Amino acid sequence: PRTMTKILLLSPHTDDVELGCGGSVAKFIEQGHKVLWIAFSVAEDSLPADLPKDTLAREFEKVIDRYGLKPNDREILGFRVRHMSEYRQDVLDHLVKVRSEYAPDIVIGPSLHDYHQDHQVVANEMIRAFKTTSSIISYELPWNNVRFDSQLFISLDEGHLQKKWEALQEYRSQMLRSRGYFDREFIFGTARMHGVQCGEKYAEAFEVIRWRL
């Protein structure tokens, strides 16, 4: 977009948006677009027993700072990890409230083809809430997807990817586990692959659920 756009980022768990489209987020902010970033769960039950329950919340706050966003540019909700399906109506109600108060032009969330149960809830309720009001696109998390339709590409430069990489380094609790998708080689390699697909050096790929002009 050439003019200031209101973008809503939906992250079922802290780190999903960064992993799926963290380079694009850096580009949006650089271009002066307005961003509201919602993390639905801080995955307290998934943390090792020796870590404080607010670890991921504190790490997410550092990510927000690293991107240069302000505290009122983000929301942290308290949904229990892997139990979001029990609160589908609460998820929808909150998104409807955001629709009314924030009125985003573009909503970016998980793919309908994402097989994580919490991601499925956010993806479906995202569409229910914004299907008549906003453009909706979905980011890619390859380890959760059996299929992904790369229909839209956002070109990136190395600086955008470096910002994504640096933001992910704030999730030190996740570095304690062997997760290849946090590797710098994976992050830059995936962006390079999508860049080749769209004739750029680097890019991130998205599915288009709905595009409203």
C-alpha cells in the first residue's frame, strides 16, 4: 500500500507472527503503516517447569520494543495453549470488538491449512469477524502446513530479514529446544526461495483469503 494502512496482526501464540511474516512487519513499520498486534496465548503450559509462567509474555514485550512499537500497539490475551477451541466465541467476540474500535484495512493471521488446533480457531474466527470489512491474508508456518497456496508475495531486503532474525532472538526460552525454524539459515533460506518465486532476492509468501479495494 502507498498510503498509511491500518494492519492487524493475529498471533495465536507469541512468536507465530514473527516466524510467519516478521520481515513484512519490519517493512510495514518502516513504511509508516499503523500496526496492532494481538497475541492470544503466551503458552504458559508449554514452558519448562523451571521457567516463570510470564516468560513468553516478557519476551514478546521485548520483541515489540525491538520493532519500535509502543505498548498500545499490542494486546496480550490469556487463552490457554491448545485449549482455544473451548473459547471460540470469546475469540470471535474479541475480534468483533477490535473490528469496531480499530477498523483494520488488512488482517494478517494463520492459514486455514494450518493444523495446529489453536491456529485453526484464530484463522476461522478471523474470517468470521472480518469477512465483510477488511482484506485478509495468511502467513506461512511450514512445519504446521501440509499445503500452502503462495498467492501473494511481499518483497523484502536483507535489513527486513535481519530485523526478523533479531526479534526472534528475544525468545530465549524457545532457544532451549531444538527447533530448526528458529535457525538463521532456515529464515533466510525460506525468504530466498520465495524471492526466487516472485523475481526478488527475498520475500515472504501469503495466502489470500479476501482482498478488498
